[in-house]
Amino acid sequence: MLKTYLIPSMDDFFHVFQNSAKKILLLVGEGSNFDHSRLVHYHGEIYGAIFPQVIYRGNHYCDAMVAIELKESANVILTAFDYFNGSEYKLDGSDMLVFVDGLSSGITDFLDVLYASTGIRDNILGGGAGKLTLKQEPVLFSKQEMIQDGALILIDSWHFSVAVSNIWEKISGPHIVTDAEKLELHALDYRDAFDVYREVVEKDSEKSFDQVDFFELSKFYPLGLSRIHGELVVRDPIYRKDGTLVLVGDIDKNSVVYILNGEKEKLLNASRRTAEQAIARKENLHHLFMIDCISRALVLERDFKREIDGVVESIGNDEVTLIGILSIGEIANENEGYIDFYNKTCVIGAF
């Protein structure tokens, strides 16, 4: 059973792990006093990532960290996307935690390479690191370095049971992506993407982008990317460049998309049901790992605590610890082994 700790500050980290040489995963809230330069003084191996917030038991924090003691047998890979070659590592047959630079344009290509290197029975979950400034910077680290445009892969016998929630509803579409490149959606139905998006969102919300900051309105209206199996993978528009929508996650030309909206109560109930699904498929439960999109928290505002409370209540056992992150994009391979990069989704791993 792994040990986990809520760490309020860097001083507390060194107090908890004084004279320790344990292998540590450190999940860092962006508002904490995390100082990478101090990690050189830690005696063991340490890896981690920075997120808008972290989750521990029944609360979420932007100004704290969560430390997880890893097994000494855990294999940890910190790699730039450009240098990752899955064939160099023994990936097939192991469950993985995977954290990526959530604002990078290289996520989809990386996940394709990772998928080709893993087995269909492997359970994979994770999320996008980054800060609410939505400005890309190094957010993945080992003791020796911090990187961006890369991934942190933690391979071990986690034995995850993974479940994914997605309760956003279609309000417009289907629309055809007639021009796009990586994270940039240029055109829908042969029109500027923002013009199409604006017409739908302003009519439904009865608000204007001329009077409201883009993300303050767009966080309620993600895009749903249609997959071959019929489900939607959500993409968050985070800002606009003239007529272009810039997304978290790639989108391909000729894709079919919908404009979505979600009811607050359905969003809250979905996370609890997701936790229940993951728990029901897991024996000998010790931890629940919750990866929830930060923009869901921004939509739910004060009610987000109700979402965490619902997940805690679904556990029904004080000896089981809830840990997690509020991420910029979520990763899971629930769909027959393929690894998807989601937005505005809650992913739960029971282990």
C-alpha cells in the first residue's frame, strides 16, 4: 500500500522526508511555494508535475502539494516528446500514470506512439500539467531538470480500474472541420471557426464576447469531437486568434464536431457515478486517483466541493484515500485500449 501525504510547503516536504531516500511522485499546486532548485537536497529520486490544483481526501488546493511514495521497482520516464521512442522501454504489460505538458501541440502524436508500445490490457490514466495562466512553460520535472513539450510516465503494477465521465450535451452541430492544424481550429463549415462558435454561444448564453472575457464564456461551451465508436471527446477552446479557436488538444481537418453545454447537476452526479464504476470493478481498494479538468471546476465554482464530496461518499471507507489533480486535459484508455486525451472530463482510477 502506497503512502500519501498532503504537503503544505517545501519546508514541510523536507520535514516529512527528512533523511529519506524514498522514490517520490510530487503533485504540485501552482499556487504553492514549490521551488525546484531545492530538490537537489533530497536524498532520493523525485519526479512530478505542476497543476492548477491538487486533491487530497475531501479538499482541493492550489497552494499545496501531494506526495506519493512510489515502489522502488517503479520505472519512471521523463522525456521530451521529440525523443520518445516506446520501443526503448518495456511498456507492454504494465499499468501507467502518464502526465503530459497540457498546453503542448505534441500530445496526440505522443499518445499514438505510446499506444503502439503498450498492450490492450494495460490500464493508463493521467492528465495535462500546466498553469491557469494558460502560458506554456516547463511544468514536468525530475530532481535534475524541468521540461515542457514532454511527458512523465510512471510504470508499475498499479492494477488500476479506470472509468471516465462525460455528460456534456450537444446544442449545435454536426459541424465539419474544414481547416485546422494541431491545436488551432481555423474553420467550421467553410467559415471562420470563431464566427460559427460565436453565433451559437451568444444565442444560448444571451451574453456577448464583446463584453465578457473569452474563457469566462467559452468554459461553459466546449466542443465535442465525434469518434468512430459514437462517443464524444471534448475539446476546450481556451482563447481565440482572430477567427481561429485555440484548443487544448489536437483536432484534425474533416473531423465532425458539436458545440456542447452541460447542466450543473448532471456534471456533479457524473463524477460520483464514475467513481462508483471504478470502485465496483476493483477488489482490495486502497486509493482513488481523481483527474478532473480545471475548467469543470471553473464552471461549477463553489459547487465543485460538492463534486469531491460525492466522490468521497462513493468510497464509503475511511481507510481508502482520495488523491488527485485538477488538470489541463485528461488521459485514459477506457475505449478498447486506445489512449484518449480529453477535456472537461473526470477520470477516476481505483487501485
